[in-house]
Amino acid sequence: MVSLLNALLVLVLLLNLFVLGTSRISALIHAVALQGVVLASMPLIVHGHLVLPTALIAIVTMLVKGSLIPQMLFKGLRDAQIKREVEPIIGFMPTTLLGALGTAAAIGLAAKLPLAEGHAQTLIVPAALSTVFTGFLLLTSRIKAITQAIGYLVLENGIFIFGLLLIEAVPFLVELGVLLDLFVGIFVTSIIIHHINREFASLDTRRLSALKE
């Protein structure tokens, strides 16, 4: 189980680097959808045996992260008629390098933390830290509203991975509450994307500074 979990977490880390290095927004959405499906399977692996609450968490996570939210993002992408993030604040190669450095730092930090024996053998903590950092990089280095929404989704994926450490202690309703907050956040962001595109014919968030005039 540990080797399978670590293999999935390595895939999550590779997807982190991919989303930092690509300019195609459709590819970003596909990547975070795949990341959501991968994360949905992890509670079952961490728990070790199938129980109803854990199975429900996995199913709801897969539906929300792997299907519902990506569909909302694709709709926003079609409405805005854009394909690429063309003018990032920080270039794609520098952000990818920052992501790689952040991943290395997360692995080094996790090695020094006093983790439980079972968790110390996994990549849960470094993957969680790296994914949160990746989401933060997307939020701060990209200018398209839809890309920033994807950054928010990736950041929440990191928080979800942290939650795997407490899957037997955190109540089921708390996990569903996190997913509900994520869904509402993306839903509100989709509405904002629609209005930004309608008013400015662009998803460049720098245009929002015109509202203060």
C-alpha cells in the first residue's frame, strides 16, 4: 500500500511541474482533473480497508474534482474564447524551476519533521507542501482569472493531501465541508470570470484596476 500511495504522490508532483510549465489552459484543466481523480483514490489506500465514509469521500472527491469543477472551468474557457496564458508575471521556465526547488525543499523539510512511523515512510507531507506551493505560484504568477482559479484548485489539492494524515481522526462531514467550500469558491470564480470577460473582453485580472476609476 505504501509503494502504491507513493507512486500516486509522485504522479501528483509531476503534474505540479506540468501545470507550472504549460501555457495551454485546456491542458491545465485536464491536468488538475487527473490530479483530482488521483487524489480521490488516496483515502481508500491510506485507510487500508473499505468503509462507507471513506468510500463516500472518494466518490464525492472524484465527482467534484475530476468532473464537475473541470466542466465549469471548460465552460468558462469556451465563453472567454482563450487558449493560452501568454503574459505571465513570472515566465513558465522560472516558475517550473521554482516549483522543482519548492519540491526539493518540501522533501528536505518533511525528513526533519517528527512524523508518525507510518507517515514518515510516505510522501504525503512533501507532496502536500509542494502542491500548496504550486497553487500559490499559479495564483501569484499568472494574470488570467481562469488560470488563477486553477491555482486555487491546486492549492486546495495540497490541503486535501494534508488531510490524508488525519483521515481516521477528521470527521466525515469536515471532509465534505472542504469539498463544498472548494465547489462554492470555483462557482463564484466562474461567475467573476464571466463578468470580467463581458466587461473587458479579456480575462486579464490587471484590467480590474480600471474599476477603481
